[in-house]
Amino acid sequence: MATRPSTFPLQRIIFLAVSVVLCVQVGWWCNVQIRESSRLMEARIRALRATRAEAWQLDGLSILSKNQPGSASRAGLLKGHLPNLPDLEQRRKRIQSRYPHVAVVPAPIALDDPALLDGAAYLTLRPEPVLELENQRWHTVFRAVTEGAFMVVVVLSGLVLLYRKLSEELDLRQRQRNFTSAVTHELKTPIASLRVWTETLFTRTLPDDQRARIRDLMERDLERLNELVGNLLDVARAEAGNLVIHPEPLELEPWLRELCEDMDHRLGVGALGLRLNLSTEPLWTHADPKALGTVIENLLSNAYKYAPEPRSTTVTLDEDGEDVRIVVSDLGHGLAAKDLPHLFQRFFRVGDELTRQVAGTGLGLFLVKEIVTRHGGLVRASSRGLGLGSAFTIRLPRLPRPADA
């Protein structure tokens, strides 16, 4: 069973540092855009106020041009006359036609609104252009913030993808190293054992019962080697897409009962604590007995390796709608929730291969999924938590009972 090696903390620190720097840079850029937009708006408002002053000057010149200074009398006295003021409505039309942003109002609206030369009215800025400038400013600010946020999201998304790809690559390399260590151990142990037994048989004269016992041990080591090599070949075929199965109509209850009892005998009678809960109704599927047998044997082998004594292993066979369901459950070490999504990955195992206590290569469950998938079925692992056991559920399409069965 498997788990993902922890990613290096340095990678996470670098990722967080780059994220913080990026956010600070984008925040600075947005702040610059906001300041510049405010400065531009103030400049435009000053320009509008300048047009108001120009309008006041235009109106004052129009009044002065129609009112010339008075002439002096013979006695040397200044002789003047009352000013001839233009009509206010005409003046308003003249101002607004020349300066559309300026309005002539009877009372001041802003504190700095100037009065006309004759005091008949006041000049003020229309609210529409000021509101338009404000809307333009907020539009600019919103666009700057949106662009900054979009850039942050895009860059961080790219960094996350790169981080995940890098983590996956490091994870795969770590699992490959673990696999190499595991295969070395799996090969070295039975080979060393066979060497010892061979030297013993050829260098000593032993009673028949001891020779028979050594023969049994050697057969177990050879079977272990054969199983390992077979798994490696099947995995290589699965990765190349050349894993061939030969499906045929298969009645599951007698086949599964015989397979489980044989596996229990191979591991040691009673060692699995095997309990069969098989449906009495004939259930058929289209499967390769040998390939599907590899699946069940791998699951029972895991139940044996990853559970302390006394073990309790239950194999259940029943129907579920249009599927048949096989469940292999145990009361072993269980699985952490974080391990479940990665359990069927190639080379994936719980813990470090250098400190592991259970023999294995991390290929068994990968092969289980490949075989079940090629049968058109699904396999799922579940566990209530560490120390609470685990269960593996296999679903295969149900086949109607053949007419000749």
C-alpha cells in the first residue's frame, strides 16, 4: 500500500515568496494607476474651471464694449451716463454656446463660483462633465484592478501547474527509487535463501523429513520469485497496452471459493482468518479466470501482510443491480484518507522503502486496477481510518446465466 512522499518545504517557501512578490508588484502597479487617474481628473477639472474664467471674461468684455467712458463738460466736470447692459438671456446663450460646460445660474452652487460683472447671475460648472470625468476615473481604476487581478490569477495558476507537475515528477522519481529498493530486496531475500538451502543439501547428509522441509521452503522462494517476475511482466505489458486477457463465462461463487481456500492454504491454514460470505444465487460474469485470480490473490496477500495477528479477512460476493460485487475487507492497519486517491498508482507504497516493515514493490494494486479495468469493471478502496482496516470493492458487469450451464 502506498503514500506520496512529502514535497520539499523549500519548494513551498519559494512558491509562497514568488506569490507575495507578485501580489506586491501588482498592488503597486494598481496604486500607481489609481494615483495617475486621480491626478488626470484633477487636471481636467482645473481645465474646466479655466473655461469658467474665460466665460466670465467674455461676458465682462461684452459689457464694457457697449459702455464707453463719459465726456468732460466745459466746466471740467466728468459727464457720464448709466451703463447700457445687454439682455441677461442673450448673455446666457452666448456663454453657453461658446462654453457648453459652463452654466449661468441665479445663485452660486460651488464656493468659488464667480459673479458676473454686473452681479446679475453667477457662473458655475455643469455637473454632467464632472460626473463623466468621475465615471471615467472609476472605469480606469476598475480596469487597472481587474487587469492586475487577472494577471495575478494567470501567473499564480501557471505557478500552481508548474508546482504540481514538479511535485508529480519528484513523486514519481521517489517512487521509482523506492521501487528499485523494493525489487532489490524482493529478489535478494529468496535468492539468498535458495543459496543457503542449496549449499545445505549438497554439503550435508540430511534425514528425509528435513530434506522434504527444505524442499518446501525452496518451492516457496521459487514461487515468490516467479510471482514477482510475473507481476513485473504484467505491469510492463499493461503500460505498453499489451496486457491480454482471455475472458470467458465464469460462475463466480465456486471459482471464488476455491481460489480463497487455496490462498488461505498457501499462506498457512487459518492465517488469514478467512470468512466467506458468498451469494448462493448463481452469479456469472465475463472474465479471464487467471487474470481475475491475480486480482483476488493480490488483495488477499495485502490483507495478510498489512494486518496483525489474529487476522480477520472477509470475502463477500453479491449482486448490485446489473453488476456483481466482490469485496475483500480486513481489520488491518487501515488507510489514511490522503492515501486513498493515490493507492492504485504505479510504485506507490506507504512509508519509506528504507524503513518499511512489509515486503512489496508497489505494483500489486496498480496491476489490480489495470486488470479490473480491462474487464470493464471498477475497483475502489475505502477505510474508516488508520488502525480500522480497509476494504476493496470490485464491480464487474453481470452476465446472464448461460443456457448450457
